[in-house]
Amino acid sequence: MRSPDRGPRGAARNPRSDPGGDPPPPAAARGKATLTIDLAAVAANFRSLASRLAGARCGAVVKADAYGLGLSEIAPALAAAGCRDFFIADLDEGIALRRLLGEAAIYVLNGPAAGTAAEFEEHRLFPVLNDLTQVAEWAAHARGRGGLSAALHVDTGMSRLGLPAQEAATLAREPERLADVHLACVMSHLACADEPDHPLNARQLDAFRAARAGLPTAPASLANSAGIFLGPEYHFDLARPGAALYGLRPVMERPNPLAPAIRLEAPILQVRDVDSPMTVGYGATYQVPRRGRIATVPVGYADGYLRSLSNRGSAFIGDIRVPVVGRVSMDLITLDVSDVPAALARPGARVELIGPHYTVDDLAADAGTIGYEILTSLGRRFSRRYPEGPESPGTD
Ligand SMILES: *Cc1c(COP(=O)(O)O)cnc(C)c1O
């Protein structure tokens, strides 16, 4: 992935030496937005999370195409950083991941649908068993095969997936239901870990301990990204961070200790002079208050730049904030660049839509959503770059 978007002089390697001065990559010259995904930052975030764990291993959640960032690039980078345990949502994602990683333990969170057990075995995928039906499905397949691995998910307060308390109690009374199943992990999932003071955290911790006590001994896993920051009693044997690997802030209202992993930039297509009483965009929702300039940029809701950012989002040219004015349309947004010197806000100039001045979390807050939704909505139309080297444009 390295050659086509790298400048002829390799200039993209050294943005620090000449910030903003390196030539735009060809994608911008062709009027396209560029999404830069910093694999070194993802690897650094993995190591940073692993170093916070009290004696537990750090896994990685790479469901939904690694939160939209690209499974085929992210998973090998995490494996190279030392990750051995991967979590994915469904069977097809698991098969795709197995093609990338020959050795890793791969857990499939949604569990085995009826009739799919043989495929799990063929691709050496560990199903997460979420109810007694899935337990029976896997146990029936495992019978006589001598210990096929699976994880068991007990629900402790999420009410989404996992064995309800009565089913966990049934399993505790009738352990023969798990005969021939090797329990690689007993897990549960926290509902409010990003709110450290929420009383449900401690209740789930107690319920998880109680459920484990009745089940066969197995390594335990409770913490997602935010759960890691709740403290060592939440770490158990294996953590399952997703969001924090990709640079999202794990705990609300606290500074983000992780490195940003993405940067979204787009070239200006056109700049126009405007004055009162003109309006901008569909629905004429923005009324120009005074003489100024509007820049049009090729990113829209079809690229995951949510329409709720209309008249709310921000972008940056250098250090100058340029607000989104008017409605976000399918392929375009309009920015008020009146405060930017004309030499910087010209057609072809690069605008930072996500980056050091305006993070995914900032954009998500302005859009009325969470960073997870922004990442998993990132468009397929962007030119994607995965620099592997020291280049790390999101960290300066
Ligand atoms: C998605 C998911 C995670 C990862 O959560 P983050 O908040 O992204 O760290 C962990 N465990 C389960 C069961 C999940 O569904």
C-alpha cells in the first residue's frame, strides 16, 4: 500500500520537517479525500494498554473490519505488536481473519448459528457460547472430538448476549452439558465502564465472580477498553479492548492517554465570495451574515460525514478553525473560510477534517454520536493510506 500515495521525493515520510509544506498526495490532486491510518499508533496503543494490565493478557477486538479501519492491515499490525487473542463478531469475519493470521486465537462473539459448528472447527475459530442452545450446538459437535475450544459468555447486566443468570445456574448444576468442550475463556461484558462511578460496574463485577464460581475453571475476561481503566480487579486473565486501540478516548470526561490513529484530509474544490443576504446549501439553512468566503470540500454523508454535522462540525486549515456552514450533502460540505488568508484557502489546499486539531471524539460529539459510529461509518471512497514507518501525522 505504500507506493502510489507517497510523494515522488518520499516527502510524505517527513511531515514534521515541513509541516503543511509537503506536496499534496496524488489523491488530493485528483480531488479526493485521504484517510491516513497510522498502524504504528495502533501498535503503540496495544502496547500501552497491555502495560496497564495487572498480570492479564491483552487481546484485541477487530469486529466490523477493525472498527472500519481495515482488518487486513490492522490485524497483522496487532499480531506483530504481540497480540495473540482476537475477537470478531461473526463467522464470516472470523474466516477472513483466519486467512490473515494462521496462529492467533480467534473468538467469534455472536456464537455458532445452528449448523455452523463444522465451519468453526475447520477454520479453528472459538465460538463464544451465549446461551444453552449454543452450548448444546457446540457440545454436540465436540462429542467424541476431544475438547473443542469455546468461550462461555455469561450476562451480568448488559441484557444483550450471554447466558442469563438462570442458564448459568443450570450449567453449574449440570456441568456434563460442557463435556468434551474445552473452555478457553469465561467472559462477560460491561455496560457502563466508560462511566467509572456508575454503580452497575461493581454489580457486574460481583455477578461475574459469582457466575465463575459455579462454572468449570477457565481464564476469565471482563474488560473492554474502558474496563481496563476501572482498575486491576476488572482485568482478570484477558482484556478485550477495541476502541482504545484505534485511538478513541476510553473514559468520558478524562483526557485521552492513547495515540490518535487516523487523520482525514480533503482538498478544497472551489472557493467563492459570499455576502449577506445569500444562503448556503440545501434548505438555505445558513444565512451569510457578512462578506466572506466559502470553500467546498469533497466529503459528504455518503462518506460517513454525518448529516447531523450540518452547521455544527468544524475543520481546520493550519491552526485556523473553519466551521461547517450549511447542510452536509451527499458528496460535499461547505466551510466558512473567511478567517483564513486567501493564499491558504485556495482550490487544492488541504483541509483537516479529523486530526490533531479535531479528533474523532470531537467530531462525534458535534455530530451527537460516539467515535465508534464515526469510525465504522468512514467511507469506502476515501483514498486510504497505511504508512508503517515513523510517519505519524496524528501525533504532532
Ligand atoms: C465490541 C466489544 C468489545 C470492545 O469494546 P470497546 O469499548 O471497543 O473496547 C469487547 N467485548 C465485547 C463483547 C464487545 O462486543
